Amino acid sequence: MNETHFYARRQKLLDRMEEGVAIVTSAPTQSRSNDTEYLYRQNSDFYYLCGFNEDNSILILVKNPELTKTILFVEAYNAEHALWNGARLGVERARERFRVDDVHDISEYATMIKDVLREHINLYIDLYSDSTRLTEVKNAAQSLHSTRGVKRHIRSIHDVTHLIRSMRLIKSDEEIETIKKAIAITAEAHHTALRKCRTGMLEYQLQAAMSYVFLNSGASAEAYGAIVAGGNNANTLHYVDNRDELRDGDLVLIDAACEWELYASDITRTFPINGKFSDAQREVYEKVLDVQLRVIEAIRVGVKRDWLQMYSEELLCDALIELGILSGERSTLIEAKEHKKYAPHGIGHWMGLDVHDPCPYVDEAGESLAFEAGMVMTIEPGLYFRADDESVPERYRGIGIRIEDNILVTEEGYENLSAMIAKSVEEIEGICHNQL
Ligand code: GLY
Ligand code: MN
Ligand code: MN
């Protein structure tokens, strides 16, 4: 992605705005413990509009009949900061790099914001998470309200993230290439895990083998906390301890993936620690895989996301009936949400700059969105049978399986962007047996 792409996005946002002012801010740094910080992660909406990776920066878009203007506030170059944390881009270089109309030192923001808001009616801001900024602009608007000579005042506050995230829903070719890069590294990491897995290893050792691939390939970060869950740990959906031993005869569920230039991938594979599925594991695995393949196959332009969710629940419910875990009429079971006990999470989510891309799932009328070419989502059915769950035949207890791929909707139907990662029983056993 280069400045041409970011410029085009800012223009598109301006097109979608009514006359007014939009304010989008960078993410703050986060303290981890005294004097240490979490690895910085930019606010995805801010990054989407300017590709700038520094904290303490603000982007403002102004739209009125006389002029449309973009202003970026950045932290000035500061020798002290350069010594301890690295050089800031600074005002001058930001001016050269970004096709915005103005770049200012962030220290001027507090005074300039009043001038920027003057005579505007609509204010666009991150309404739901940026409470400090909201107070700041509200104070500026209030002060303008009682300033003599100002004729028009802020009357409507809109959520700017809704506009940006509607744009983020459809990925450009460049975004898809970036996601593919993240997936390619993640594919190598999953194949490394399949090859390196040995009975008696610790979950975090398998995680370390994958982290090595991510870092060694230059991935900017893991897209989320890796789940490496041996045996019954797979039945804790957000298991991130990753400290148990991997035991002979158990499966391991790995949900781990990296980011490339802040774009996520999100992949889960489940495989036998000793390289060979038991009959019971294989039976469940093939059911989950069959559901996943059928749901993916149903993806095409025009299909509604809610329909896909319902279809996946029907298929998972059928699988549970066929495995002898549920009995009765599918529709009655679904009505009573019986299947949710073993398949509690949704079929998937949008994916992009955030692993759970916060793009809308419904249109302005509240109706489920229909798929369009350029949307990217995960498809990740799972079945989870806790070791202590006596409602499940004994042979299936302790088995937790999820299979997750990243799917692009295309004009022709779909493209499975992670199709290169081993998934069938034969492919998985083939790789496990080929251990290094
Ligand atoms: N890794 C998070 C998820 O699958 O949604
Ligand atoms: Mn996911
Ligand atoms: Mn996942």
C-alpha cells in the first residue's frame, strides 16, 4: 500500500461525509508494566486512512462548500525521544510523505481544533471508543457556541468509524495481496508445527516453533494470542495458557496466525499429536471438515451472511445427530439451541486490518448483508466435546476440533486464500509422518 491508496481512501471518506469535520486519532501506547510498553499497534481505522504508524497523531478531514481539506497532526521530531525510542517522522518529513493539505505539530492541536470546528454543523468522531477526544472536541464546540460572531455550531455528532468500516468491508486488490502475504507466512508456520510436533513436547514449544517462522519472515506481529491446545484444552475456546504437555493419542488444536503490514490472517488446524488420527478423532474431524467444505462451497455474491450462519448450524446439528450426540428433529433441536452446547461460536467473521474486522454485518435497514466481491471472512466450524461431558459417547470425550480458513468472495464465487494449508486427513497424516 502506498500514499496513492491512502489518499484515495481519504477522498472516498470525504465523498461519503456530509459537510463537516471528521477526526480520526492514532492508538495510544499501552503500559505493560513499569517503564515498559506493549508492542505498539496502530488504530486500524487511522492506519486505513493514512498508513502512519506513530502514536500521538490525529487526522482531520474538513468538508465544506468552499474547501475540502485534510490535516495531519504529528509529534515533532524530538532528540530525546529519538535517543530512547527511535526517531519520529516529524512535521517536515510528514509533509513530504503524505498527500495531505497541512501537517502540524500535535502540540498545536488543542488550539487549532477550535478554528477547525468553527462554522461547522456536523462532527464525525469515533463515538464509541474515543471518550477523551470526544470530551476535548465537545469542550471546543461548547466554547465556540458561546463565542460571539460564530453563526453555525456543531449540531450533529456522527460515528466516523461506521463510514470507515463500511469502506473497509470491500478489500482492494492491494489489500488482498497483503492478506495473502500474511497467510503465506502463517501457512509455513502451521506446516512447521505439523512437522515438529512430538508426543511429550509442551504446547508453548510448538507455539515457539510457529513464532520463529512469523518473526523470521518479517511479520509485523501475531494477529492475536496463539491458541495451542492439546487434548481437552481445545474445549476452552480462548485457551491461551499453552503450557501443558502434548500427550500421545490426543489431538492438538492450533489457532495461530500473523499480521503483514497490519493485515491479519486467522487459521486453525487440528491434528493428531502422534501423527495418526484415532477412529473416534477421525470421525469427528471428517464431520467438521465436511461442514467447513460445504459452507465454503455455498459462498457466492448475493448470499446473505445470516443465511450462511443458519446453514452452518443446520450442518453442524446434522453432524451431531450422525455422531449420536443429539437425537430428534433437526429443526426442533436448533429451535432449542441444543447444538450450541457443542458448537457454541459463529461460523466466522470479517477479516482485514483487524482479525475480527469490525465492519458492518447488517445494512442500514438492519438486514443481514449480502456478500459482495472483495469481502474477506473466516469460515471456522468447530465441535467441542469436554472430557467430563457425560452427554457425549465416551469415545468422543475430550475431543475439540476447529478448522478455519480465510475466504475471499469473488465475482465467480469464492477463493480460499488459505487452501495451501494441509487439511484433509490424508494431507495432515502425510505431513505428520514426514517429521523432520
Ligand atoms: N483466532 C480468533 C478467531 O478465530 O476468531
Ligand atoms: Mn477466526
Ligand atoms: Mn482463529
